[in-house]
Amino acid sequence: MSLINSLLEGLDANDRERTVGLIKTNIAADLENVAAGAGPARQVDVGTRSRARRSGSTAGR
């Protein structure tokens, strides 16, 4: 927990408490998802970019 505490250094007590609460909530949600069988999110699974199409494409030739 010392890494988190060092990252929160300089925040006032309210901001520190809120940030730690958000971190704990996210960790708990991730643990529940893993227990339910979900795998960790991969970089290719997140974001707004669509996949490149391979069929019928002549780009790069």
C-alpha cells in the first residue's frame, strides 16, 4: 500500500479518501469479475478503434 500512499502524497484528506475508495472499488469489481470467470481486459479489447479488415484489402501492396 506504500506505492498508493506515495502517489496520493500532496492530496488533501478528502481527495485522498475518495481516491483510495475508488481504487478499492475497482479492485473489488475486478476480483468479482475474475471469480465469475471473466478474463483480464486486454489492450485490444478496449478503446474505440475498430479492427483492420484483411479480406479484400489491397492496402500496403
